[in-house]
Amino acid sequence: MTEPAPFEVFQPGVYLHGTKADLRPGDLLTPGHRSNYRPDRPLHHIYVTETLAAAAWGAQLAQGEGRERIYIVHPVGELEDDPNVTDQRFPGNPTRSYRTREPVRVVEELQEWTPHSQESVQAMRENLARLAQGGQNVILE
């Protein structure tokens, strides 16, 4: 099974959100939930992407016990580039990662998608743990 291509757009104009939350079409995602990367504080934004690879990271790194899910979502308000990715690691936003302070409506669950390998997920978790230990797990809110 091939991992999702890092910068490949899923479908032009379609936004994705990866999570373990069990949602239904019409549900609204709203800011204020804890971060997968900083569980000690709530987020002021909802994060979406146009790439399957980034959405898979969201699903596979999500906190909680639920099944990993990717949803097709529709932002209700304005989007801005996600500075946690674009300013820090990928200038120009090739990951097509965005955030909003407004709700995001669930359209439908994406039923078929290829996850990142367990080795990749483990390596990402270890890297995130190293950043946390060094006090570098900063979320720009």
C-alpha cells in the first residue's frame, strides 16, 4: 500500500479534516477542542487541508480511542494559510493546509483512503515527543 503523496491535491476545491471523532453530515466542527500536538490547551482554530496526506496525518495523530477518519468538510467562514506548517516548514503552502476561527461543516466521511505507514506514524510521534521535551511544540494561535 502506497502512502499518500505529500503535496497532491485530493480534488480541487475540496477540503478535508482528519480526526477520530465520530461525526455525521451537517455536524459543525468548532474551535475550542484540544490539540493533537498540544493536548494541554484548546485550539482557537479548525484546521483543514486540500491534500489527503495532511488529512491522514490529522486522523492518524488524533487523540482518543475512536477510529481514524477523514471527512470532506465545507468551511463556513474565511480560511487562512496554517502558519504552523507554511511559516515553519513549507513556505508557499504546498501542503494546502488552512485554518479558520469559524465553524466547518461536515459534508461526508471519506470511506476509502490510504494511511501513512505505521513506521511513518511512529517516527512522527517520536519527533513530536522530542519537540515537546525541548519545549518546541509550539502551536501558533
